[in-house]
Amino acid sequence: MKRSAIVTGASSGIGLAVSSMLVKNGYSVYGIARHFSDNDIFNSELFYPIECDITETQHLCSIVKKIMSETQLFILVNNAGVGYYGLHEELNPEKIQQMVRINLEAPLILAQQTLRQLKKNKGFIINISSVTANQSNPHGCAYGAAKAGLSGFSRSLFDEVRKYGVRVALIHPDMTKTNLYRNADFCEAEEEEARLLPEEVAEAVEYIISRRSGLAVQEITLKPQLHRIRRK
């Protein structure tokens, strides 16, 4: 039975790039996203697009259980994310809840649902966090807090499951050319030296999963050479 992977937020950006990389490496990839559009990877017999809102916990869990009943899960990539920016008092409870549920709650639940099989298969949990997890984030307090929670969870889970052969890795990308900033008044800079590409984050995932079994890569931070943003 072929090894499989689950990737959340697989319809675009980093999730799409990671899914494409895993398919090229022979994994059966179950990509989860709210919506999918036409893309070459979705025509691959190794890619299985699954439309699901990951905040719908019961539906998400039923999907994951079905995947694990039909395949041997080897990799979980928690990539889906959402960000709202601005003064904290200008957010509303719905936006705050959405950031916490997508950026933190869903990865915790997915890890819990998959760990028994990942222990059996000595697999990977790879959490895509953010550089904001390790710094002060004015105008992005709630987003940074949710990502900090994800990073803290990853570090603790690493120590909890390493003795079982499960490798938990954490990636902290800086500003990347994705649609994460669709709700902000800024986005990544146009200069190539001031932004990351989704494919570069996927290369970091590939590096993590290609190490020998006795080597665990716990954290990777990716930053562009220049620190700039672009106002919309």
C-alpha cells in the first residue's frame, strides 16, 4: 500500500506547492480545502481533492478516519491559515474565532486524530507556522497569538512523541507570495529578494521528510534577504 499524506489548505499557495512536491515524490496526497479550481496537480491520479471547511470538526474527523481506513498515512501537513490585521479593537469576535480555529484548533485536532497511525508508521507531522509566532505583532496580535500557540504545541508534541518514531517539524516562513494577505492593507513586496515563494517552503518540507530516520529536523525558519512590505 502506498504511503499517503494529508495537506490542509491544499488549493493554493504553500499547500498547493507542498501537495505538488509530495505527488512528485510518489505520495498519495489527500488535499483538504474549502474550494478547488482547475490546476494541473488535480489531474494527477495521486492527488485527491477533498472540499471541507476544517472548522466543521465532525465532518473533518469523519474524512480523516475514512482516509486512514483506506491508506497508510505517513505525513500530516497542517498548512491552512487565515489572517486578519489591524488594531485589535477593530476586529470582531467572528474574525478572532476564525483565526484561532483554523490556525490552532484544527491542527491540534488533526494531530490527535492521526497520531496512532503515524506512530505505527513512524511518520511526520509538519506544522506551517509563521515568523510572527516568535515576535511581537502590533496590528496582528490575534494572528500572532494563534501561530505562537501552534509553535508551542509543535515543540511540546515533538518531545512527547519522538520516542515513538514520529517526527514533528515546525516551519516558520516569513512573508510569502500567497493570498494570506487578502484581508490586509499590505502584502508581500514585489522584489524577489523581499519575499518567499511557496515552492521554497515546499522544499523545506521535502528536506524534512528526506532525512534519515535517526535525524529529526525540529524547526526551520525561512526569511527573504530583504525585509519589506508593499501597501495596497
